[in-house]
Amino acid sequence: MDKLLIRGGRRLEGTVTISGAKNAALPELCAALLTAEPVELRNVPRLHDVSTALKLLRNMGVAIDRSEAQPDVVALNAAALSVLEAPYDLVKTMRASILVLGPLLARFGQARVSLPGGCAIGSRPVDQHIKGLQAMGAEITVEHGYIVARAARLKGARITTDMVTVTGTENLLMAATLAEGETVLENAAQEPEIPDLAEMLIGMGAKIEGHGTSRIRIEGVERLHGVAHAVIPDRIETGTFLCAVAAAGGDVLLSHANVHHLDTVVEKLREAGVQIESGDGWIRVKNHQRLRAVGFRTSEYPAFPTDMQAQFMALNCIAEGTSVVTETIFENRFMHVNELVRLGAKIEIDGHTAVVHGVSRLSGATVMATDLRASASLVIAGLVADGETVVDRIYHLDRGYDQMETKLRGIGADIERVR
């Protein structure tokens, strides 16, 4: 199992190119199921989750071409699907596999999709996907761990989800494009990946209004055609590199980055004392001093993203002062705290709140990644810790970061992958 070996204390200088957004690429790959015509996606990141999605689509019969010469370009053709099922052995490794449910049901009138691993209906918003599709006329049962759905043709409906759910919004948005009549999604997620998916669908002939707001209106069409679409930059990778430079110190230009997708994170970084400049497609981040501790509370977009909580907490660990971090999205999002403490951080947890007392230095140690964003926080901490830090179980990191250690090494970090 691969590990990362980091020797801390190096300032970061240079340029990093931000990859395409994982959370935009995954639903957009699934959107290829909505048409029998060719679909081309550009700026697709090289990630384990993307490979899993492509394996799932190939298993269904989608023809896929991804050349080594242009690994960020993926051509898909779902003209001849032979399997309308997402099996457990693939879905268990990636929750986003649920995103094939809406497209399969809308285009073929049936789908059989495994419940994501470890998910009981009601504990996570998979039930909102089912509720929305049932409102559109689908007959859905849960049998032997699988969602089994059927509908002669989905009908437009007004759907209000009980909570804001990104994948739920994406699934229902895709399904509604081929439904009969008008569908209105209330309480829709507003993350930048939603309007990016909507723009791709519009390019395929869908009729969509209001994407990027909490109310999306879709007028169903008979069929969708092929499209060429570029995936937006990954705002979480962007935020992670902003935090890495802020923590380690230095001067780095992030190219192919969209600062407008990170307004709250940038605001908090500036509050901490980080210098940030930006323009069309680039962000420059500079820091040459010890930062101030900054508290924050995670919430749905456009508020502070839960996917940046761990990385910013690593920054607070070595900042001056005490910060309070409140997590409102996921109940198990503080699993990185014990590992940060192993590196010398001082953090107290009380329910959904963490109190971080900044220390002047961290000390290298062996730590274990517990999830994707926790992995990134441990890398950031390792960049500033004295001595050597070993981050174990980095397969989590590979799910969501495209060659992270290569990019960090390119701007001066002393980091290597140990196989």
C-alpha cells in the first residue's frame, strides 16, 4: 500500500495547474447515458474515482476511449447498452455511482442500482433520490440491497427535497431532461458543479433554467444529442493548494483556477493574513508570516464547504491564537483530528465543534489517512512539521487529487510516494 514521505520546512514557489473537478466530472460521465450519440468530455482529472466510474460505465456497455496521449479527454458512446445495472462491487467503492440511476431510468425506463456501501435508507440522502423519482412516476422498490426502478416514461413534477443534496439534485436534474412535461426542483443544491452539469445538458439539447439557484426548472424533451464539454476546475483542489501555500509559506500561482467558486474560503484566508490576488483563470497566493487563527462553520454552498474543513483546520493548527470550527454537514468529519494531534496539534472536540489552539511548530510522525479530505489535511500538516512525516493509506488521496505529490514537488515540497 502506497504512502507519502514528507520532509517538512520547505517554502513553496512556482506554478501549479489545477485539474478538472472530480465532483463535476462524475455526474457528467453519467450524463453520457442520456443519449445514443457520442459525448466528449475534456479536462477530466486522472483519479481513482474517475477510473471507477469509467469501469462502471464500460460494464454497462458504454464504449469509452481515453488515450494515454490525452488522458484528460474521454470519449463516450452509450448507443448500445447491454446492462442496466450498477453492481455492489463497484458502487461500494464510490457513492457517486448512484448517479447512473436517473439517466438509466429516464432513457431506458428501468434501472437496478446497488445501495451505496454502508448506507441505510434515511441516514444519507439516497432516500431523496428515490422520493424525487417516485414523484415523477417511477415505481421503486429496494430488494436485496438494490434500488429497482421502473417507469414507462417519467412525468414532470414539482419536487422539494427534505434537505439540500448535491447528488440528489444532479440525479433528478438528469432524469427530468427526458421526462414528459415540466419539472421544478425546489431546495436544489447550488454548488458550481450543478450549473456546470446543467450547461452540459443544455449543450445536449435540454431545456433548463435557474441552475445555480435553489429553484431549477426543466422542460423535458424527447431526446438528447451528443456534446463536447470541458469540466470546470476543481475548487477543492484549488482550496487545498491555497491552504498548503498559506501554511508552508511561499509564493505560488495557481493556473486554470476559478476564484469565484471559493469566495468564502478566500475570505477566510485573507482574514488569516494570506495575500491573494486573482484574475481570469488564475489565483496567486503569497504568505511570509505566521497566520492568525480563524474560526468558521461549514454549510451548504455558497457558505464554507465541508470539503475544505480539514485542510483549513491544519492551517489553524500552526496559526497564532485559538479558533472554533463547527461542522454541520457530516457527523464523522473530525476523524483527522487524532492524527493531527499525533503531529503535535492541540485540538479539543465537543460534538460537532472543534477548538484548535495554535502551536508554534508541529513534529513529524507516522499518521493514517481516514478519508479523502483528511488525507489532504495531513499532507498540509506534514509540509510544515519538523522532520519526516509518513502519511499512510493514501488511496483515499488518490480518489480526489490528480498527482498531488507531483504537483507539490514541482513547487518545492520535499515529498515522495513510497510504494
